[in-house]
Amino acid sequence: MEIGIYTFGDVGTHPVTKEVTTAHQRLKNLIEEIELADQLGLDVFAVGEHHRSDYAVSAPTIILGAAAVKTKQIRLSSAVTVLSSDDPIRVFQQFATIDLLSAGRAEIMAGRGSFIESFPLFGYDLNDYDELFSEKLEMLLKLNEDEHISWNGKHTPTIDKRGVYPRPYQDKLPIWIAVGGTPESIIRAATHGLPLALAIIGGMPSAFVPHIKLYRDVYNKTGHDMDQLQLSINSHTYIADDSQTAADEFYPPYAEVMTRIGKERGWPPTNRQQYDATLSPKGALLVGSPQEVIDKILYEHELFGHTRFLAQMSLGAMPHRKILHAIELLGTKVAPAIKKYTRQKKVAS
């Protein structure tokens, strides 16, 4: 199993210490986090796209381009590229450039986005939410397949036999589809034979088993090679030296973020009792000691059989020094144990 990290580049004020993380400082910290993850041998670092005051990253390709020349082996991905409100040609060109800079380590994780701010910002109609993504994904996939493109678009340009450059270092860019559990998106990914990234940030992971079964069933029925199936589980994660420290350090920023977002979406405020419940061995939060996080990843692996796990650690105004320590524990304690187990399981099967 591949093990990696994703982040949205959160900024803000820590609710307890009142330590402020500015956009300038967050971006500097982010490059340091990516460098450390690379040095530790983690497999993937993914950077989100948001157009809100509480996140520093609206242009993940710039961050990934900077990371490409500061790292040696880690794969560099978006998490996600909000394809519905972007230009597929520019997305392809930007990631092809990152791929060239990194000698073949770029990936695209495309999604419709969990927030909608980019739609009015770039002049798109939310009534076209699904249609925009569907058409732009088809165009992006065609760009990835063919150097010269002819295309008749409704929400995209009409193009007559034009070349799109640069071409990536890899033969083709890996394109993942990121979902939060919408069956239509899962079916779309499976039908195209694309890797699926499922975000589990609440509830019980076992509730998502039918979603993964749907993905596998459609993937198989549409004639794709099951040996090539790739599946990522992406979750809120924090690791400290012991369970109590991890729980206590992660709770204030986590609760602040979830309460703030929940207010926008009509959810009740997050309290410590709810939080502690999700820390249970079968809950959605992977927060605890290295062994507890290992156990929970392996529990989810029994549920899903996923090939990749991505941890979102820097939630809210988490102190940078603590995130660096959590990354170190992920790279030195958690990842080796997970990789050893999954290798042995694969050999045994």
C-alpha cells in the first residue's frame, strides 16, 4: 500500500494558544512538510484547491511545481483539482509541466469540489454542476491520450486538430477521481477505469463498503483489468507519541474547523464527546499513537482492500512543529508497518 499526505493549506488562529498561521507562513511550512515527506520515503503528497479565506492554496500547481524541484522521489498530486470550474487544457499543460520538472512524478486528482466558491468566482452556473465536470473530464482524458485534439464542446472550446503542449514526462498523466460518496461519481470513475480516491471524514468507515463494492463491480463489468484497480482512502489523521497526547492536540483545531464548516452546512457544533466517539477503533478519525493508526489503517484495509492511504494532518491552525513530528511518525513508524503487512498479505494470496 502507498502511504501519503494531503493538505488544503489551512490558515487561521489556534483556538487555544492563539498562535496565528498566515498564508505566507503556511506556504513556507508546506514546502518544508513536502520535503520532509520525501526524505522519509513517503509515496505521495497531495495539495488541495480552495478559494476561501481559511485556505492558503488556490493554485496547487504552483505549490507542486515548487515541490517538484525540491524533492526527489515523492509523487505530487492535487487533492483536488476542481475541474468543473477550470480549463482542462490549462490543467493538462500545468500538470505536464510539473511532470517534466519532477521527471514523471505528477498526478491529477480531479473532483467537483466540496465547496462551491469557485463556480461564481469564475462565472459558472451551479445548475451545470454535474454536466460541467462530466464534459471537462472527457476532454481532459482525451488530451491525455492524444497530442492533437479535435473537440466539439458545450462548456469547453471547440477545437479543430490542434496540438496541446508540453507533453508530460510520463507516457500519460495518472488521473484519479476524488469522491465523497456520490454513487454517480463512483460509477463514472469505474466506467472509465480510473483510480478512485474516497474521502472518509465522518461516520463509520464500514458504511462506505457498499460504495467500494459498487466501484469494483462496475469496474469489472465494464471490462477493465481488476489487477490494475487503484483505490485510495483519504482521512483526517494525526499521530503523536501516545494516544492521549494525539487526541488532546488535534481536538481544538479539528473542532474549530468542523464547527465552522458545519455552521455553513447546517451541522451542529462539534464537541469533545462526538470527537472521542470517532476515535474508536472503528471510527473515521485516525488519531492516536503510531500503533493505533497502524491498527486503524489495517482495519480499513480489511474493509476496502485499498492500495493507497492519504492522511490529512494539518487541519486548521495546527502548529507546524507538531505536524512535522506527526509526518515523521507516519514515515518512520506507520508506513513501514503497513507496507510490510500488505506485502506479506499479497504474497500469501
